[in-house]
Amino acid sequence: MAQSLKQEAICEICLQFFTDPVYLPCSHVFCRHCLDQWELEREDFLIECPSCRAVNERAISDPHVEAYSQWLKQHWGLLEMELYLTDEVRSMREDVRLDPSTAHSLLLLSCDLKSVQCGTISHNTEPDASRVPQLVSVLGSPSFSMGCHYWEVEIEGHEWALGVCRESVDRQCKGDVSCEQGFWIISKQAGEIHAHSLEPPEYPCAIPDLRRVGIFVDMEFEVVKFFNAENNDCLHVYDSVPSCEPLRPFFSLGLPREGAPAASLSFLQ
């Protein structure tokens, strides 16, 4: 996400933040000076787009792009701290373990409660109010009511969801879980990463090979952040997360597919 944000403000010719940007009818944007230099190479005074090679008659000033580029250039140092996983965040790592009393009957927990796998045979099928029965899920411990906390997981499977939920969340909730219901999570579905919020709408990003995810919770600033722990990019940020009651780690695994390895999750040290 951080790189895509920066890419929107970078000229493809000089590879720097835009200066006096102009856009072509083909929709590509460049610095005016860079495009002028590029145009000198043609004798017919037409503008061949350096990106798509479309031939255009004129370039148009874009004050909105210039304002965005200047703002991003000014604040990029601070944004990098917000949009990347840093050593400072990793230093807040918590010893999170799985809570057996909240585990779905298809989930097999390791003896040290540091990993879980989705099986095909139900066990411990007695109803338990601690579980979220509509999801193949398990909660983590401890719960968090103050301070900053970080944990990292390695996860395998075609479908999964993870994040945090309110301690008092309705475990019998119906329909898709979202932050409006007390779940601040991301999920993988068909190779795309989704955030779960009803308003504003969230659009998926395609990261089919995402394996390691970091979750950061700041109770004071009421934010929950998700990171790709392999390249340190921020995947999604929930802000205005209520801190009036504790939050608990939440994990859900998709059901096994025929011929495919069972979904699994492990905490990374």
C-alpha cells in the first residue's frame, strides 16, 4: 500500500515527486519540464506519451496532482513510519496463545497453544458460549485494554481471517463479521485480501502468496494495523477502534479442500 501511494506521485521520466505536473489525454501524468524535454525529440510538435506511446496534441496542467505530490513529498518521512512495519513496532511483540475454550470443533490446537490446524472431524461438540459457531475460529489470549501490542503469524490456506474482536462481541452473530459488529479483521478470499467494514466500502487487494501477517494494536490511539511481515508494507488500517473495553486476538481458517493441504496458523517468535 505504501509503495502504491508513493507511485501515484512519481514522474515516470525522472522518477521523482512531480514538479508542475501535467497530464495527457491518455491519462498519464508527468513533470512539465520532463515532458518538454521528451517532446523536443519529435519534429511534428505532437506529444508521444512516454508510458503508453499514444500520440497527443497537448498536455494539461493538473493542480490537484501537484498539491498531492507536494503534500506527499513534505510528509513522506512521517507516512513511512505509519505505512511500514518498523523495528519499534516489532519490539512490542506479545506472547499470544490460543484459547482452547473458544476453538471451533474442527480446529486442532497444538499442545503449546501456539499453532492450529483445521481438520475434517469434529471433536468436543458440546455447545459453548465462548465460541463463534458460524466461523471455524478461535480467539487468542491475553486480551488488551491499554498500551501497544504486536504479534505475527504464519498462515497457510486458501481462505482465512484474522485480527481482533471485542471481548464482549456477540458470539452468536449472524452474517458477515465486520467492525460494526465488533470485529476488526482482514481476510483472504480467492487470493484477494479484504477488509471488513460496511462504510466506507473497502476494496480488495490481490496478494495471493501472502503468508506472514503482523497485527499491531494501539489502544491509546485506537488503531489496528495489519502488515505484510515479509516486505513490511501496511495492508490495512482501522482507526477509531473503541478502546472502552478489551480487544482479543481473533483467527479463522477455511474448511479443507479435497486434495489440498489443511489450513494452518502458527505464531512467529
